[in-house]
Amino acid sequence: SVQEQEQQLTDGFHLVIDALKLNGIDTIFGLPGIPITDLTRLAQAEGMRVISFRHEQNAGHAAAAAGFLTQKPGICLTVSAPGFLNGLTALANATTNCFPMILISGSSEREIVDLQQGDYEEMDQLNAAKPFCKAAFRVLHAQDIGIGIARAIRAALSGRPGGVYLDLPAKLFSQTMEAEAGRRSLIKVQDPAPRQLPAPDTVARALDLLKGAKRPLILLGKGAAYAQADAQIRELVERSGIPYLPMSMAKGLLPDTHVQSAAAARSYVLAEADVVMLVGARLNWLLSHGKGKTWGAVPKQFIQIDISPTEIDSNVPIAAPLIGDIGSCVAALLDGIGAGWQKPPAEWTSAIAQRKDKNLSKMAQTLEAIVAPMNFHSALGVVRKVVQERPDAVIVNEGANTLDYARSIVDMYEPRKRLDVGTWGVMGIGMGFAVAAAVTTGKPVIAIEGDSAFGFSGMEVETICRYELPVCIVIFNNNGVYKGTDVNASGGSDPAPTVFVKNARYDLMMTAFGGHGVTATTPDELGRALREAVASGRPTLINAVIDETAGTESGRITNLNPQRAATKK
Ligand code: ADP
């Protein structure tokens, strides 16, 4: 009968879902539309979590963050051309940050696209994606879906993780094949991120350098956080006695209150260290490319642990490259740090401690000082306390000043609890990252957002309310980009380009969708609202009113703004 025949058949829709599930992927972040609407419905029917967004870029950022947090590629599913392009920004950002994700986009028919005959949402997506990701694949036949997804997973996770594009033309979904053959065509990827052991001579070289150091420093990056080698990394730091600095997303790998943290003496240790060991951190702009004033006059020798051999010598010579996965490299170093190990000279560690104490007590004063209107310090002083009470909460952070101040003021206590603008310093990750953090961890999420940064993904407050996620958004509202006091130099009636509507009530955006909205003008009000939100798990937006004169142009990276060379035309 027709019915029996149908039971023995499978199709492209089912094969995509089955292949993902077979590989332990249980969540899709996306936005339905032609030709993938039914795929989202079927995925949900088959027990996957489908989180549907309002804009693909945010779904893509969510997939990237999920990849970073779980070591499984986050999946972003979009429609063709414009939806694909919206997701592509997130795919490029994920690749830049070494986060594993797969952007799966439906596409128009190859025959029409290649002849440029003007199909609905026509675009050569595969080629458009290639420069922006680690790998790109297209599947044309149902029997290749299993291989396509296996290749995408392996490309995303193995070696240096990154973004992968998978192109699925509309016609593929309705192709049928015999169900049993379909099952056999699927691949469960074995060992998608195989361990890579460092060569013993490279370990010995690194240890020699460390042993000879008078002022050693360990620099932990988000690669170290991603690697989930938390216990070993902590043991390496503690057994070696070497002071360490966390890059922003490595904060919490060891608690920021750890005695060996040199974060509060950052400029001092970067300038004065003689041997610096990078663990999953690149010497890019965030570290002044390893040279210049930041790194001081003391000659440096670098040890660099990285899975990607081509990262070595990218900016300055690396004396001791250690190529392998962080878990294996750290384990190998630990083997060499045995009974006879000499901790760093007390001169070095006590000089750091002195500077730290001075800077920390100076900061403590600024956190208490101003009550109303709040500034960044007084508002973040409150956030800092709440995070201390709830170290399990995930912090998402974007903005200019809001980012810079929060990064240094809000201590983190557990690994992978801080998600931020990353390698590009990109705005717009906020709500996507917040949704992913809530969905993948089930923990409370606090999104610390500049008012400008929030604007890039603000519509996702509806998504947060729809899925009833335990996300509390705190908007640092100072009426504009950087600050709210710029004036139009022409004397015209348009506001200055950096200024927003004054005293905007962002909290009402949340109540529009059934969430909880609060305006806070004092640290007390902010603290009460934030504690309540974290305790209740209810979607909340706190409009934290900040002095509009607070804030500096571009925060701490003002120097990246080109200077005007001439005053007149
Ligand atoms: P940060 O911005 O925190 O300094 P980066 O993103 O610049 O960190 O650096 C992360 C580095 O970690 C990348 O060079 C990447 O190749 C590396 N990496 C990622 N995962 C691993 C891993 N499992 N083992 C070793 N290195 C890794």
C-alpha cells in the first residue's frame, strides 16, 4: 500500500535532523522561512530544542556562544540570501574567535542561481561564505546529508575551532530515499576534536625557559577557557607559583580573587615580565601585538601554547612554541614541574602584590563613592556584589565604557561564566549570547549592556520573554554612544550622531512582551532589582540611569580613532 511504502521512506528533512541528533546536537538557533520552516517544526517534533529568533545575526551569535560553552558546534539555521547574509556576520565572528558553529542555510536552486536567472532570494551562498569561515560545504543529494553534516562537525571542532557553512538547497529537503539506506548513510563522528600531544622536546624547551625566568608570567586566553582543562590549568598556576593574567573571557578560570592573579597590576607585569607563557591567547591587538609601550623595555621571551602551528611568530618571535591541545600541553608541563621546582623569586611576586593592593583599595573607594546620578563605578560596584553572591551566573558584556569598566570591576569566580565582545570587539552579541547562555547552562544570565550596544540586538527581548529565559538585562543608559552630551556642531536641529533620545525608558520594551521592567537611579534600586531578577529567574530589563556626562570616547581604545589632520577644507 501507499502507506507502507511511505513508512519505508525517509527524506531530506528527516535525514538532517537524524544526522544532527546522532551527533548529540540537541538545539537549533534560527529563524524560520522558505525553505527551512518545516525543518524547524520537524526538529521540534523530533525532540530538539528550537530557539527561534527575530533576526538571524542574533541566532548566529547564540550558536557561536553555545559552541564556546559546550564544545559542540552551535547550529544556526536560516533562510536563503538575506537571512544567510545576516547569519554570516555571526559566522565570521565565530571563526575570528575560534568558536565552533555551523551556519546551515537553505538556498535557491543551483541551476537557476548559476545561470543568474533571477530566482527567489537568488545568491551563490557557498562562494559568498567561503572567505568568512573555516570551511564551506554543499549537499545536493539526500544520501550525502550524513557525510555533509559529519564534515561540517569535524571541520568546526577539530584543530582550531571555527565557523562552518553548510548549504542545503530547497530541493534537497523533499528528496526521498529508502529509510534503512538513509539510516546507514548517517555518520556518528568519532573523536571530532582528537587530542594533540605536544612533542617532548618542545615541552623540555618550554620548561627550561620557565625555569630560567626571574619574572615569569602566565597569560590565559579564551582558548584556555574553551579547552575545559580547568583543573589542570589551575594546578599549573598553583604548583608553578607563577603570577597570571586572564584575558577577559578567561576570567574565572581561576577566581579573580586568587592571590596569584596579577590582573590589578596588569600594566606592571606586562612591562616587567621576562618570560611570558601564553595559554590559548593570541598576541593580537588586544595584547598590543606583543610589542611597544605596553610591553615595556625588559626583553621578553615567549612560550606559546596553541593548537594552531601557524599562530606562532604572527607578531613577535616565539622562543618556545608548544603545539597541541591545551589539556595535553598543560599536563606535559605539570609532569616537569615536580619536587625540585623553584617558585618565582619573592622580589617579583611581592612587587606585584604591593601594586595590586594599592590599586584594589583605590578601586574600592570609587565603587562606593557616587550615589545619584550613578556613574559606571557606582553601578558596577553593585553588579560586582551580586555576582559575588551568585558566582554561577553567566555574565554577558558589551559596550564601550560599559565593557571596559565591567571587565575590570566585576570579578568572576568560575570558568566560562563571562561572554563578551571578543576578538573583534564587536557590538551586537548581547542578546544572542544571553539566550545561548540561558539555554545551554540553565543558570541565571546577567547581560551588562551599554545603551548603544543593546540597540543592535534589542528586539530579542521578545525571544527572551517568549522562552521565559532567566535573563536580566542591565542597560547602562547614559543617553548615547560613549556619552549623551555631544552637540550638533552645525547648530542645526538634528541631534549629534552619538546622541540618543534622552531619558529613554528601555524597561518598557520588556514589559511590552510580559517581562519585568524596572528603572533604577541609585545603587540601592539597582541592587534590589538585580537580586530579585536573579532569584526569580524572570525575564527582566533594568534601565540603569547613568550620569550622561560619564564615559569617554571609545572607552579604553580611544587611540584607535584616527586623528583629524586638518581643521579646514
Ligand atoms: P584571547 O582573546 O582571550 O586572548 P584568543 O581568541 O586570541 O584568546 O586566542 C585563543 C587561542 O586558543 C587561539 O589561537 C586558538 O587557536 C587557541 N585554542 C583554541 N582551542 C584550543 C585548544 N583546545 N587547545 C589549544 N589551543 C586552543
